[in-house]
Amino acid sequence: MSTYFSDQLQQLQKSAAADELVFRRDALEVFQTYGMPRRKQDPWKYTDNSALLNLPLNPPSPADTADSVPQVTAEPSAKIPLQEICFLNDVLLSQTSSEKISAQDAKIRSLELKADGELNLNPTKWQLDKDNLEEEENSYSLINAFSFSSAYELKPSPPASEGAPEQNLRLRFQGQNSYQAPRLYIDVPAGADVRILLDTRELGPNVYWNPYFFFNVGPAARLTLLERGPKLSGSDPNTGTGHVRSVTLRGKIAESAVVNAALFYWNTELAVHDTRFTIEGENAHVCMRGICFGEGRSAYHLRCENRHSAPNSKSENLYKNVLFDKATSEFYGIIHADSNGMGTDAVQKNRNLLLSNEARAIARPQLEILIDDLKCSHGSSTGSIDPEELFYMRSRGLSHYEATNLAVVGFVEEISTYFDEKLLETLGIEDCLHTLLSKRNS
């Protein structure tokens, strides 16, 4: 793995601009102080990252075409009209743009998404943000910073008037048998209502997907963010799916802005999901939900941090995991309220349902409170389906499969109360759950 990144850096030194090389070298220097996560480090005590260390890494191949990538039959656009931007092996292939964007021209660019769906490519490079490197402690994020293959600044259009309709954007990622490290900065303008679907269902096996997303949410703006992972087979407890991802979400939230985010993962061999939102404006609200289904040796490391740095802000975190076979999950949550966070209202919950004696879940919710005038709570629960509940449902004529299905649906249903019906259909949670349980009943 280290040899791969060394070779990549040597190639970049031949073609990258001076400011880009400085950014990458600074990131590498910070990374070297931390190294790869190890179980000796407290946040990673129960997460096995050997799936990443043993994964053969290959650079993205621009020669691949969309025809070489498995296509998803159920298109989200059938549920919600979506403007689409497609990344094939980290090369931008936009269906909304009339301009041909080559891999060379689109290395580090600013993209403006117009209200009519047109995507304008700014001809000049924009400066990479270096400030976040100093406070970044996520090794996977730092790997992205010194090895990213493409970087874009995406700017949805400002609302033409008050009450303008929402902008629906699908970022579609494709590819297989490669290391992919896209880096996106998304600027949500003041007063805008933007819905973004991070669709990775067309990422195949033997992929290490290591993206970095930064969201700057303007005053009174609304951001709905949905992340959908690939549907991979992992029913064999002794094998993995060959798909590894480490996703970094960062964001700054201005006054009266609202962020409503959700992730849905299924059978990723190793998934590290690290979210940190800094609430900088008064009366802002951040809501983060997550559902993970794990079979075989799927492993999830979920880290969520909300920093309250403004008065009367609110945050809600709820992560739920359904684990079969030898699947594991580790939740590491932090609510931080500094001296400016008067009137903070924050809730953090983690719930785990174990459907195997060998499945395991670890949860460590934490509070970092530097002020008295606030309301914060956190909690976690882990267990299996109550045998008395199963007995009651079966005594009413349900089969064991039907009773289990009903219990699991009830377990994840709480997540659905935060999203409208069309968005839930886009995620496809119920369909995936039905497929998973049906397979186990056959």
C-alpha cells in the first residue's frame, strides 16, 4: 500500500502545479505524524482495517468506459427528477454539461450548476483549502489530501426568489478494481434548498473508495444529503466483498441553516464513515441518520462529531446497525459545545440489532461540554430480537421469517420518519431489507 502511494506521488511531481504539490506535501507531513489507524489507538480499538491493507490498489483507468461498468437497473431519477454528474474512475463525465471535460482539464476546477441544469466549467484553477489540514486527525482523510485524483468545487445556483424550488443533484460514482479518491467542495448558497444523492451503487468489487466532501452551507440554506452504498454479496461468513470505503464529510453551517443527512450501507467489507459538522451560526440545525446492514465479515467504523460554536443551535444523530454472521460495527460519537454554544440542544443515539451470536457492536458516545446553559443527551443499546416478541408474533400466525422481518422493519422504521416517501424510495432501504431477509429464509 505504501509503495502504491509513493509511486503516485512521484508521478504527481512531474505534472502537478506548485501550489498543488505544497498542499499534498503538507498533507503527507501531517499523515506521517499519525500513520495508519491501529488498534492500539483508542478510537480504532475494535476496528480491523486489514481488508484495506490487503486490498490490491490500482490507479483509476480513464480508458474505461461507462459500458464496462455494471449498470443499476432501478434509476433514482424515476423517483425524483435529478440533475446528474457522473464520475467514472474519478474522471468527470457530466450528463448535464454541453462542454466536453477531459481528465487533464478537469483536475482541479470550479463547477457552476445553473438553475436550468447547465454545468459551467470555470477555466481557472481554484485554490485548495489548507486550513483544515491542521485540525484533521483522520488518517484516511489525509491519505485523500495527498493522493486525490481529482478535485472540484461545486456551486449550485442561488435561488432566483424566495420559495424557489429545490435543486436535486445526483453525484454518480462508477468504477471497479481501482483506488479512487475524489475531493469535492460544495458551496450551498444562502437561502437555497439543495438535495444531493451520493450514489455509489455502480462501484464494483476490489475498489477502495476514499472521498472527501466539504459542505459550506450558507445562511438560511437547506441541504438534504443522502449517501447510498453499493449492493454487494457477503453472505459467506468467511469471505469479504472486496469493497472498502473511507468517507470523510466535513461542513460549516451558517445561521438558520438546516442539514438533513442520511447514509445507507450494505455489506461493505470495511466502511469508515467520519462526519464532522461545525455549527457556526445561530439557530442552525444538523440532523444525521445512518443505517448499516452487515453480513459475512462486514465491518463498520462510524464516527460522528458535531461542534456547537453558536447560540441556540441543534443537532440530532441516530445510527442503527443490523448485523448478521460475523459482522461488526464501532460507533464513536462526540458532541462538543464550546463557550459560544449557549442554548445548545443536542441528542446522540446508537442502536444495534445483532442477529447472530458472532456479530458484535461497540458504541462510545461522548460529550465535551464547556458551558452550562444547554441540553445534551447521548445513549446506546445493543441486543437481539426479544424471544418473547417473536413468540407473540408467531402465536398470531406469522412464520419465523415473517416475524423476524417485521421486527427488523420496526427497528429501522424510526429513520424513515425524518424523510419523505420519495427520498426513502430513492435510498431503497425496504427493498434491500426484503432481499436480504428473503435470501436467508430460502
